[in-house]
Amino acid sequence: MFLFRRFSRRLNLAAAFRLAAALGIAALVAVPARAQQQIAFTWDDLPAHSSLPPGTTRLQIIDQIIAAIKAANMPAPYGFVNAQAITNDPTLIQVLEAWRAAHFPLGNHTYSHMNLNSNSLEDWEADLLKDEPVLEKEMHSEDYHWLRYPNLAEGNTPEKKLAARAFLKQHGYKIAGVTASFSDYAYNAPYARCVTAGDQAAIKQLEDSYLQAAADNLEFTHQMSQALYGHDIPTILLMHVGALDAKLLPRLTALYRSKGVQFISLQQAVQDPFYKNDVDPSLDPNPDTLEQAMRMKGLPLPPRHPQSINLNTICQAAAPAKTGAAPQ
């Protein structure tokens, strides 16, 4: 044993193991623990996202989300605003006021959730600026100059994409990219239908599927990050202020914590070099998702589990519920 210890200090680990085997020594192998994944939660479509279940208000939804964020001891997350909803229903300003009373910051998601790919650059720029008065009013002297592209659409031509970035740079904006999403938005309308129908079994199916999708996406993101960089980069998670999101957020944060996730802020996440071109839109665009980075390097995407239920048909016989902003 003395001989093994003496030589193992001088040899690399692999050589030490070979020596141990040759000497017949049972060595205790220390296996490094999986590095802690870091997630920055961000929230889209304030003040109103998707369908409302009966007896639920937008303010109740935001209050639930705020309470769960505080209970999980998360850093203050950005909420991205479509101010048109407030023009349509002025009482919805209460949602933003509640968010700000919790000392959470707001960012720009354009006034009407305008998709850059399907609209002219000029109309999109005007729509983005039209969102600013509400942001200025609610944020006071704090910085709201973070943009979340609606539908994550950054321009359907290279020319439009570069021109949009130049516009953002001119107006002092940084881009809030997305590197993790489990399509949470797709569950909120089915949830409202199932609550309307009083179908508890279907609601349980939705909840189980939602949490499984979140767990699967965590592993999917981990595998892509490892393939690309050999370690987990901080990920920016796209969430929406929907009714099922609010209900399940305590269970979602507990799930992440059980898997060793550390919650960080958007500002912390973008310190990673992956986000350099989002923080400075004057730079040429890089891949803005891990999937794009994988394709650029010719790497195959990790396998993904199929969705366990059909979100389009579940509780479809229920009466349609009141809807809010478009998803994403």
C-alpha cells in the first residue's frame, strides 16, 4: 500500500489505477458528482397569458407566481410585458403593480406581441417602442431595456435580423435569449378547458405531463450543453404567466431543486460567453439556442420523450374559456 501511495502522487490517475490493478490493490474510486445546473427563470406575456379557468383572475395568477418565487428563494426574475392587454383592460395594470411591489423587474415583449418574422421591420420597431411608456411608468429609474422576441422570432431574413439588432443597439436594448423551454405555454389552455369541464382525471394527466416535460427538458439541455462545451452552461428558462404555471410552480421548483438545480438571475446567466452576442446586439448573431448550436456543429440532438397526452384534444368538449395574449 505504501508503494501505491508513493507512486500515485507522481502518476496521473489512470496510471495509478493500472499500478493498483497490477499490485492487486482494491482502490477506492472517487467519481466526480454531476455539476450543478443553473437556471434563470424568465416570464413572458405579462399581464395576461392564455385562457382563464372559471373563477380565476389575472391578479390571482400573478400573486400565486410571486408567492412561489419567493418561497423558492429565487433571485428576482424579469417579466416581459405586452402593454396592449392593459389598453384593452386597464385593470390589468394591477398585475404589473403587483410584480413591481415584489421588487421584480420588467422588460419589453413588444406592445402587441408582434412577430418580427411575419411583420415589416418598421411596424415591429414601432410596436416595440409603443410598449415603453408602461415600462417607464412601472420601472421608474430602473433598467427595462431587455427584449424578449415574441415567438422567439428574430427576423426571417439575414438583412431583417441584422437591422433589428442595430435598432436594439441604438435604443440601448439587450436580448433576453432562451436556452431552455418545455413548452409550458401549451398546457394553459387545455388546463382551462379541463377545469371548465370539471375533469379531475384529465387535470391530473396535465399536471403529470407538465412536470415530466420539465424534467425531460432539464436532461435534454444538460446533454446538449455537455456535447457542445463539456459542461453545463447557465440556462435561461422561458416561462409564461398562465394558470397552470401558477398552480404548479411550487412543484416545479421543488423538482428542479431535487435534481440539484441552482436558481440564478438573468444578469448572472448572461455572463456566460454563450450570451455575449445577446448582450451586445452590435455583434453578429450567433446561435441563440443550444439546438441551433448543435446543428451548426453537426451534432445530433439528444433523444426526447414524446408527449404523454394530446394537448389539442384533451377536454376539447369543454366550453371555450377567455383567452389572453398569444403563446410565447
